[in-house]
Amino acid sequence: MSRNIVIGVMGPGDSATEIDIKNAHELGKLIAQEGWILLTGGRNVGVMDAANKGAKEAEGLTIGILPSNHTRNVSDAVDIAILTDLGNARNNINVLSSNVIIACGIGLGTLSEIALALKNKKPVILLSEHQESQQLFKKLAPDLIFIATNTHTTIKQIHNLLKNAK
Amino acid sequence: MSRNIVIGVMGPGDSATEIDIKNAHELGKLIAQEGWILLTGGRNVGVMDAANKGAKEAEGLTIGILPSNHTRNVSDAVDIAILTDLGNARNNINVLSSNVIIACGIGLGTLSEIALALKNKKPVILLSEHQESQQLFKKLAPDLIFIATNTHTTIKQIHNLLKNAK
Amino acid sequence: MSRNIVIGVMGPGDSATEIDIKNAHELGKLIAQEGWILLTGGRNVGVMDAANKGAKEAEGLTIGILPSNHTRNVSDAVDIAILTDLGNARNNINVLSSNVIIACGIGLGTLSEIALALKNKKPVILLSEHQESQQLFKKLAPDLIFIATNTHTTIKQIHNLLKNAK
Amino acid sequence: MSRNIVIGVMGPGDSATEIDIKNAHELGKLIAQEGWILLTGGRNVGVMDAANKGAKEAEGLTIGILPSNHTRNVSDAVDIAILTDLGNARNNINVLSSNVIIACGIGLGTLSEIALALKNKKPVILLSEHQESQQLFKKLAPDLIFIATNTHTTIKQIHNLLKNAK
């Protein structure tokens, strides 16, 4: 059996910056082109929405792990909506279900996901110039945290991490 | 956008009967042949395992919502493993994320899923001759509970329910 | 160390009958008089609210495990509100955290709690004349299900169960 | 009605430093002396265990929100054990259920709790000299994050925060 590879892209919703959105869209597309499944928090805003849209442009498969018990705020580009009704507690599911996690920008929800991922020994790639986050996580989990400066080096890092995990 | 249709097949794990297993395998196959996505509790036993195997024989897509934080007990026939680490609390996610729920056999976990589905106004098809369950749920939720006697009538019921939901 | 004894009283919210409410109020009072802690789903309706009010009349300690992330619908008679933001998935916490569970009346949420309790090997006392539920659960978990006809026999049953658990 | 005030003390388990443990023990005691209820993650290690022990020395009431479905790793000084079986997803319950959250030391789990608390607009007091955490959270949530240098100033801060919340 070769279970599918799932890449989690986490990042801000309403507070995403223009560069976060651009990166997320590119990442979604590149992830789909690699044949990987995209997993996000599934809502129709910010990094989640952009990553899903990018993935669908490249005909990828997209999973959204929603905080709600309804589909009203689900991104149109989510193929499969997992409705958790867990609020922010669903963040732990996001990271447990991904082989590699990418933090595309920084917000409070994203921070909780990075911390939960590292606590679960999952590798995290920070695609963000946010200095304070880089410093904190490089100190707390130097072996599991990776810094990327653009979407293409992010994809290379994912390849390395998947190779090492075999 | 037309988000994919997800059919949840719930049922006993270790305590599944031979007929539950046979029904689950057939159901998985039929669901896949309809182009629907199969959602189960994802473990490598009982109804979950059989339904996933049936779906893969027909090249369907299978989602497993696992109670654990690891993949050791995941059915080989699950394409996408959502690791919740929620124990039985994940049962609520199973039913929220499915358009229609089928109870293929009866056990305590399955009962909790039927009850949670009905509480969330989700239709449930009982594919089981279990009289006590039929009587209880027909009394408590007559408009949402449907009895099926074999896998083919189950598929017909799903079609009816999906048509009415539009 | 002697950790405190927690008795869970589950039952319908808005759909509670007059007799459910009366029983819940009496039960809450009797539980408090025994020096046990009362645990409920915590909302300001039905069995939850009545049990908490009964317990406070006898100066008991009351814990509410709320489905929400806010206190707007919390019973005034809850001393400690645990805000889970888990929706109905919090039902599993209700039963795991109680030494003995009492189903005071029957509804869909209550049914899910009975099923989850039994799945977790927790004893459940049904204080309800609901025949279909009695028959179903006596069949599925004969060693863990107990039928009570009034609040005083319920308290006696709890004493028996606590004694046997030692 | 005046629902009880709950103060959450979060901090590392096995990786707690000596000073974290000392602070946690003092904090637990001071919180109990104020008549507040102590809420922690409930396990029998690190900051959780020390805070609970401190609170019991002053005859306080202690609530533990456990990640497990059993009581084997519960601190002896926890009065009421809420068994969530949610793993680290229970961290969200910890912060939602506390009026004020204190991070007594820093670890990955604690970081997730700080982030989740701030996302839920809950005030957090950092009782830690951990520079990287202070800098990150002062930048991300300046209005909700407070730095304390010892347990006594922490208690003063809690008083201020509770006064402002009225």
C-alpha cells in the first residue's frame, strides 16, 4: 500500500497579507503538480482559500478541515470538506493528518498549528520573513523547523523531508 | 461549484458479523461505482475495513476519520487518513462530514453515530435487521430514519435522499 | 488520595418532559446531599438546568461541560463552566469524566451519551420508562445498564456501583 | 449569580525547569488563597502537578483537563479530573474555560495554549524570562499579553484583569 502524501498549508485567514496570498496560491499549484494532496483549514478566506484555488488550477485534490458544522464558509476550491465542529481544536487534526506542514505567513491560529505540529514531531517549513517566529521556533525545535524564502525552495524542502521519512 | 458527495458507512469493528462485512464490502463497491466518496472510521477491522476494500475494488476514493494520532491501525484501503486523536469524539465528525449515513450493522459506537447524525438532522439508513434499533430510531426520528434490507435498496435510498436535499 | 466522586446526569434539553425535569431536580439535590459532585452538559434548559438547580439547593458542587465557547447559555446553577467549543463531541467528555452516568429521560443527545458511556465501559442507570431504549441497551450491554424507577432507587444503584468499583 | 473565577496555569510537563516548578507551586498556593479555582492540564508532572500541589496546600479547588480517557497520569492534587480523550486538542478547552491564563514557563504545548488563548481574546500573563516568546507575543497581541517577573506581580495582574473584565 502507498497511502497518499498530504501536505498541510496553514496560514492567516482574514489577516493574510498580499504576499501570503500570492505564496499560498503558488504553493497550492505546485503541491498539486507534484501529485500531493493539499490539506488546509478549508475556509473561504486568506491562505486557505488561495492555496485551494491554486491546487485546483493544477487539478489537484483538496481537503478542508473546517472548524464549523456547516459548509457556509467553505472555500469553493475544497473538494472534500471535513466538518469537525471543533472550533480551533481542529488545528490539531490539521497537523496530525499532514506529512509536512507549511506555515505560509503568521497569525495566532497558525502559531498554534506550528506549536502543535512540533509537539507531535511533525516537520514544519516556515515560509515567512517573520523574524520573531523564526527565532522562537529555531530555538525550541531546531531539528524540525525549516525556513524557506520562496515557494520553489519550499517544494524542494518537502521532497527532502519526505525522502528522509521513508 | 459542485462539492463532492460523501457517503458515510458506519458499523461495528471487531464485533462485526459476517453479514455486516459482506454488506459493507458490497456497499463500498456500489458507492464507488456511483462516483461518490466513501467516508468511514478508517480502522483496519470490521465494517470500516470491508467498505474501504470494496470501494477500492471499484477504484473509488476513500477517506478514513481515525480516532488515533498515528496510522498503525489504518485500513490499507484508506486513501486519505484524517488523524483526529479524539477517540470516540471523532464519531461526530464522521456524521457531520457525510451527506448520508449508512449504519451497516449495530454496535455501541455505531449507535452513538446514528444518534449524533439524527441530532444534526442528517438522514440515516439502517442496513440491519436489528429490531430494537429500528424501533427506537423510528420512534425518535421518523422523518430521518430509513430501513434498507439489502445494499441495492440502500443505494436507491441514497439517490432519493440526495435528490430531495437539492 | 481520594479523588472526588462525580455523577453525570444526562437528559434532554428543550424536549425534556415535566417528569424528566422533576426527576432531574430531585436527583441533583440527592446527589449533592451524598457529597458527590454533579456533572452535566451545563446549559440553561431541561434536565441539565433542573439537576444543577437541585444540587445548588443542597449546596452541592456543579460542573457543566458546555458545547460552546461562551457562557451565554450556561445554567445559573453551574459553579464551574468548562467551555469546550466541541459541539456534540463534548458528549464523550461528559461520560468519560463521570463515575456513574444517569440518563434522566431520553433524547438523541442522551442516546449518544448512553452509547458512548457503555462503549467506554461506564455503568449507566436509565431513569426513564422509555421501553425501546431499555430493550435496546439491555440487549447490547446487559452488564452495564441498570433500570431505575425513581430517584431514590437511582441513588441506591449509584451506591452499589461505587462499592463494586472499589 | 456570581460564577466562580477560574485561573488557568499552563506550562511544561516533563521539560519544566526548577524555576518553573517553584513558580507554579507558589502560584497554585496564591491562587487558592485568593479563593480562585485553579485549572491546569491535570497531569502528574511539571508545572501542572506543582501548581495543583500548591493550591491544595492552601485548600483550594483544583480542576484538571486531561488529554487521556483514564486517570493513571492524573496529579494526586487534582480534585476534579475532566477526562477529554482529546490529546493536545484539549489545550483549547484549557484556555476557553479560564478567565485569565498564566504561562508559567515555555514549551511547545504551552505555546499552543498561549496562541489559542490570544486567538480567543483571552488575556495571558507570561511568567517567564523567555525572550523570544515575549517578543513574539508582544508583537502579535500587544493588548492581551502581560509580562510578570514573579508570582506576586502575577497575582496583582490577575486582579487588574478581572477588574477590567467586569
